[in-house]
Amino acid sequence: QVQLVESGGGLVQPGGSLKLSCAPSGTILNMRAMGWYRQAPGKQRELVATITRSGIPNYADSVKGRFTISRDNVKNTVYLQMNSLRPEDTALYYCNVEAGRSTSYRYWGQGTQVTISA
């Protein structure tokens, strides 16, 4: 069974930076967009950033100018560079991969914890 393997989470102080990485453990055919979502305690999962197969990014307003999503289609890896982190960014961050031709299927990672605290 193919799984998304995430890494890079941790504890940082406000204003700090982290870089998340995610890649499938195996082959996923017809990969489309890749992205990151997050879920804070007591809240619904929300979109953080996505990036199309051709490299066009999309960001939640709350992270624009601070986060940068990128992908490496050779390594099949998606990254999320997070700068100027705020306590409100604290959440469990989930990797997501959209795949399929005529239909769309989403793969999800198990999540990596990002905590911003002084």
C-alpha cells in the first residue's frame, strides 16, 4: 500500500522556520496537484498550500508571503518552506497528493506536528 511519508515537523519559536517534505513510499500514477493541509486542535482541516503538476502554487491567505510550496517531479516530493512562523501556525500538517486521469483520488499522509511556541 502506497503511503505518503512526511518529515520536517518540530518545535520552533515564533519567527522561526521549518521545512516540511513529503514523498510517496511507492509509485502513484497520474499525479496531479500536491499540497499541504493542517489541522489545529478543535478546528477543521484547512488548506495551506497546493501546487499543480506544472508548478503553479496556491496559498491560503494566512500564509501568503511566509510559506513557499515547491515540488520535485523527479523525486516525487513536495516541500513546504515555512518562514516567520506564528503560534497560530501550530497544527498537525498533512501532506496530500491528488492523482488520477478522468477521476481524482487523494492520498493523505499521517501528519507531522508543527508547534510554534516561545
